[in-house]
Amino acid sequence: MTKEQIDRINALARKAKTRSGLTEAEKEEQAVLRRAYIDSVLGNLRGQLDNTVIVDEKGHRRRLKERKKEGE
């Protein structure tokens, strides 16, 4: 996600709060940009968690495991 994209998200959010609001095209653009932002944040978080290790009291290091979802 580039700085320009984040600036555009913020500009659309400010415009949405005004009387004129957003056009349909701007609403669609906002939704696409927001989804891209969320995907970027989740990707960064997953990358950070993938590189996280837990050290137990004996000094053994182990990587985090994915949690199983309920019902599996």
C-alpha cells in the first residue's frame, strides 16, 4: 500500500463527511482501497507472526502454530 493510496483513502473519508458526500464511483473506489488496505495489514501481521518464536523455560525455541478453527 503506497502513501498515495492511503492519502486517497483519507481524502475520500473526509469528503464522505461533507454535505456533498461521495459519488457512486467514489464509493466503489473507497471500497476497493479499503479492502486493499485491510489485505495489506493482514499480510504484514501474518508475516510477523510467521517469524515469531516462543522460548520456553528451558530455552527451547519453537515457532507459533496455526490454531484450528472451531468445528475442525
